Amino acid sequence: MSVLKQSRFVQHFILYAAFVLLFFPRFHAAVAGSKEPDYPEKRGKVIHAVYCNPEPPVIDGRLDDAIWQEITPVTDFVQTEPEEGAPPSEKTELRIAYDKHAIYVAVHAYDSQPGAIVTKLNRRDHLDNSDYVRLFFDSQHDHQTAFVFGTNPSGVQFDSFISNDGEGGRRMGRRGDTNWDAVWDVETRIDSTGWIAEFRIPLSMLRFPSISNQTWGFNFQRVIERKREEIWWVMRPRGASGLVSRFGHLVDLNGLFSPRRLELLPYVTARGSWEEGSRRPETFAGTGADLKYGISSGVTLDATINPDFGQVEADPEVLNLSVFETFYPEKRTFFIEGAHLFSTPFRLFHSRRIGKRPGTYSVRPGDRVLDKPDFTTIYAATKITGKTPGGTSFAILDGLTAPEYARVEVSVKDSVTGEILTHRERRLIEPLSNYFVARATQDLWKGNSRIGVLFTATNRRHAPEGQSQGGAALGAYTGGVDWNLWTSDGQFNFSGQSAFSLRRLEASWQRGYAVQASLGREGGKIAHGSLRLTAVSPDFNINDLGYNRRNNYFSTGLNVRFFTTDYHWITRRIFLIFGADFNQNYQGLVLNKSLSLRNFFIFRNYWSFGYHISKNFDVFDDLKTRGGPPILEPGKNRISLSMDTDRRRMLQIRLEYQRSWHRYGTHSNRYSLNLNLKPNERIIFNFRPGFTDKIDAAQWVTNVDEDGDGIADRFVFGELHNKLLDLTLRANLTFTRKMSLQLYLQPFLTTGDYVRYRALARAKSFEFVPYPLQDKYDFRIASVKSNLVFRWEYRPGSTFYFVWTRNFRDSSGDSRFRPYEDLQSLFSRSGNNVILIKWNYWLNI
């Protein structure tokens, strides 16, 4: 497709998107009717809350308080698994009370076999492999968001925040954002009738309007693990979209007014780091604070001053020989909490950019770097989030990071003696920077649709004299409009985003745009599917504060999914997924052309098996030569197989095998195993060994400027024989529900042996000519990363951490793969150690 045609396509595409955005709301409004979503399963589902008079219940796991005796329990629950719509196999009673300070909930989970109740003493937010109950409060009654509180028979606390009507998959959709941690209380008890859970949830942990008579959305879930039985108060049918919009109602909440909230979390840290064998460890002590303030009933201010994230698990070791940046997910609590508010189809905001590894500016030519910091210090960060009664959500985030310096050795020639003298200096490698993000969304119609805008800004100081600015922008700005529109029955969806980027370089401005839209059927039974269109201009660059894998492409994608919702023969579920993708750049070069088929079976014994087959056709790669001509990317075949055993067992096993190959000799085999061992209710082991054996017929090595004109003439590739071994172990020991010990250990070994070097013979081909290189590019990388975290919540909201981190990394040109010798030596070699003690104290003022 020519540039002119593509430009016209994008113009027409934007006009089409604008037309749909203008017309679709009017169409939907004509058929939507009342703002309250109307689903058959929620009709008549109403719970009347009872005011505690004169005193609230004592939270002790016993239901002998007067208030519980006077409330008629809710018992009209229904199965969703394994028999959708069937009566539950065990009785459940639910009671709800309140006063001006808190919501109180009593759950009596009857069980005909109390001795068979499954429970685990896990750390917070982990109810896996256990019986449990969860409470869902849509306290803003916006049919989009919900606060979730849960527990199991051991009293493990679970809390999360659900947004976007529970869409977005199990992890961040129906399960919610578990990084939201509230301060609340629950007590449980197992007796001869089953088990009991008694909750006290302070109103200050919820968000609701200050009106005298309130109605909230509400739902309840119970899981009986040994039967894999799932019970709900309001059922969500299999294959249906939406979660919060399907809630029933909690009524008769009278006289509640949202309290002003001020939470302060000051902390002190002490840190020591040393290389084994050294005599003088480096020590550091610091203080900081987190603050949460309720500006109004719907608006909250979060701030952190001099934050310390030393208790966060390190990023895993990976081998990346591609031209693309490795993506690492966010793990820091301040940035994870509420991350959904800034989420858009194009990742305009990637919070890992704030406090990233320093390196925006390079040192001067001839400098020898002696050491540099691993991360950029964050002076402070602030968030303001809220939602108005009219359904407008907004979020603002601002962060300020410190300048960071590398220590370098500089060599100069004495003008008199001619002697080479060396001295040490500091070089600025990360300037003082400010990061700003603003987001607003508006709920539409019945609350199951929305439209939003997002804007980001990055501003940084200029590079010092003598240091190159490179491609770093002094100012980088991005923004966009996104939409997620559903029909009133929750079956059909139109979503997408139109975005721009604007970067202020040293002597010019760089501008780019991107558009994405998807139209599909995402609700209902039997079949779902979507058609996706994307256009990203060559100068679209959001990576100062966002993350984008590449620019300069136009793509279309088709995804069709068939699934069963009832038992068939020996299966509980069957999924069949077909995909087709086409991708080309703005110069008309085809970058991707592929077909895929995935089939997945869940059997009646809860084992599962799946396979995935894909076919990539011959295309071109316009980036592989790192600034040179495009190269042919031969069509590749891929197949993967997976098998899972029943998760209810003490030992759960997952086996995976992946193979890919093409006609010129490239092939890869990947073997992986996932073992989950639960020897008792307090201990969990997870072991994930993986091994990859790969031959790449053409791995890029280097570019050579033969005539010295500053332009590369030869683009050199090598046949790479690569082996990779990754042994990741996680262990969790829970002493009490407030005290736990976690271990993360990753031994990692990879080698690369280039058996011959060849230069690309001509553009758009896979033809090469021999090209001898003086340097050898063989490699061996061996590392061990470990992290031991002791966590003790010594009082509600207040935590003590003891963290020991040990890392060792060794690289060389020895390409021999000797896993036993190398791994054995890794544990005997000296490494870098860090001990961190962190103590915080929660104040509710």
C-alpha cells in the first residue's frame, strides 16, 4: 500500500471512528432505557441492611451477638460451577448490618463434612487452593467499580478493587487489583456445622456519596474447594460480559455520610550492602512517608516522599538479542495501586519510566565508567483520583526524580611531560526530571460504556556541556482519546484509541500519531470474536513515559473464539480459537502475515490439555539490520503443547513444550515444567525449570563501515547456537496470617556459540556471503538472583520488613554449556548482598 493510500486510509479511519463515537451513543440511548442495567439474574435480588442498635457486634467469629439474631439471613444462592444454575450443595447464610462507622457482615458457611473443609494459611490476598468467601460492594453504585473483601477458614485477608465492570481477564478484571490494601478486620472459626466469617469494614475504606438514603450494588461469592464448587448470590452466566453491572442491591443504608479520611504511613529504613570478601559495607539510613487524604467523598490524594521500594522483588534475568526493549511490569505498590485508571490501548503511561535505571545521557568519549547507580531516586510522587456523581472519573499523577551521576576515570596527557595522567570525575547520566499524567473518563448510558482522554508530559534538564544529548527529548508530550462502548445487552463492543506524540529534541520537534479500533462480540454463548485495526506512524514515540514496542506499521487482526458452556463427553469446557494477522509498514513492506489455531480442553477430573499451532509466511524485517536494509524473514512454523493436573491436589504439575522452525535451518525447542507443591496449609513451593535449545541461522552481530564514510556497508550475521537454562524457585512459609517469609531464587545460565559469520548479500533476501570478523561474539551469562523477605503486620496497617537480596552475575566469551559446573560455581562465588530493614506505622487521623 502506498504512503498516499495509507494516509487516506488513516484519514478515513479517523472519520469513521469519529462518526461511530457520535452516532453510537444516540443509537444506544434510544434502546438503553433506564440507567440501571437489567439482567434477568439480578431481578428481585435485594438485601435490607439493618442498623446496629444499640451496639455493633463483637468481631470474634461467633454469631451470638443480638444484632445477628434479629436479622433474617439471605439464603437464595445459586451455583455457577460445576452446574450452572443448580442449587448449592451446601447451605450458606449471609447477614449485613451497619452503623455510622462500619459495615458488618456475618457469613455462616454450612458444610456437611466439616473435617473436609480445605484451608490454607497463605499470605494476604492469596486464597488459592482453599475454601473462601468474598463480598463485593459497589458503594458508588456506578455499575463499574467495586471494593472486594474476602477470607478463608484460616482468616487470611483478601481485598481488591474492581474497575471497568470487571472486564480485562481474571487477573485484573474479575479478581480486581489486589495491590489495593485496606485496613479492616475479620475473624473466622470452624465448628461442627461448617465455618463462620465475621467482618468489620470501616466506612473510611469505601467511597460513597454523602446522601441520607443510599442504595449500593452488592454481590457475594463462596467457593468450596474440594468440590470445585462456586456459589454466587447473583449469577453471571458463562460467556457473559460484565460483572459489577450484574450486582444485586444493598438497600436501607440510612444516615451515612462519607467521613474525611487522613492516613499517614511514616517509615524508617536501614540498608547495608557489600561484596562478599570486602571489609567495609556501605550503609544507609533514611526516612519517608506515604499519605492518603480524602479531599471529599469521591476524591483522594495519595503522596509519597522519599519512597523506598527495597522490599520489591527484583526483575528476572532474561536474554534479549532483539532490537526491542524488554518489558518489565510494575511491582512498586504506590504505582500499582490505581494503575487501571491510566490504562489505555496504547500504553501512553508506563510507570516504570519513573525511577528507571539511569542512562538518558551518555558519558563523554574516552571516559571509563567505574560505577553508576542501579536506579533513579524519586524525590516525591503524588496522585489525585476521584469520581463525581455524574460518572466522571479522573486521575492526576506527578513525579519528580533526582539527577544521577556516574563515577568515571578520565585520562589526559600532560602538555609538558607527555605523561598520561588519570583522575576521577562525575558525569550526569540522568537529569532532574518531572513526569506528569492526567486522565479523565466519562461513564455512558448504563455505566457499561465509557469514553476517556489521557495526557502525559516529561520534562528534563539539558545535557551538560561536552556530553551528547543523543536522541533524548528535553520535553515529551503524548495524549489521546479512547473509548469502550457496549450495546445495552452487553454482547457487542467497539473500543479503541486515537493518540499523538510530540517530542522537543535539541534542534527540532518530532510528531507522530497512532490509531487503534476493535469491533467484536464479547458477550453471549458459543462464539466471541473481534476485528482489530491499528495504524502507528513512523515518528510516533511514547517511550519517554510510555511503552511502545515499535512504530511505523499498519496492522489488521481477526480473532474468533468458540467455546462450550456445558459438559460434553469427558470435558467440562472446550475452547477453539482462530487468529489471523497482517502487518506492514508505511513503505508498503509486509512485516507479518500469520494464521493460528488454539484448542484447549478442561476435563471432568479438572486436568487440562491444550495445543497451539501457528504458521507465519515469508515477510520482511525492517529493523533487524539496525539501520540497514530490510531482510527477508522466512516463514516460520510453531507448535506448543501444554498439560495441567488438578490444582486441588497437594502436587500440581504443568508441562509445556514449544517448537518452532523454518526452511533455512533455524529451529528452537523449549521445555518447561511448573511444579506447585503444598505439603501443608502453611508451606507452598513453586518450581519452574525451563530449558531452551535454539539454532538461529541469522542472528545479527554487528554493522561494519568499510570505507570510513560514517555509513555502514556490511551487515554481519552469525549462525548462533544458543542454550538457556532458567531455574526459578518461589517458596512461601506463613507463620500466622500476619507474618510470612518469602523466598525468590533464580539461577540462570545461557551460552551463545557463533559457528560462522556472514554478511547480508543483498536487501530483502536471506542470502549471505562469508565475512570474517576479528572479534569473537560468543557469550556466556551466568547469574543468580535471590530475595528473602520477612513480613510482619504487627498492627493493622503497620508492617515490619526484613529483606536480604543477593545477586551474582558473570559474563564471558566462553560458549561451552556446562550447567552442572556453572551452577555449582555460581553458589560458591562471591556476590553482592543487600540487607534492608523497613518499619512503617499506620496512623488514621
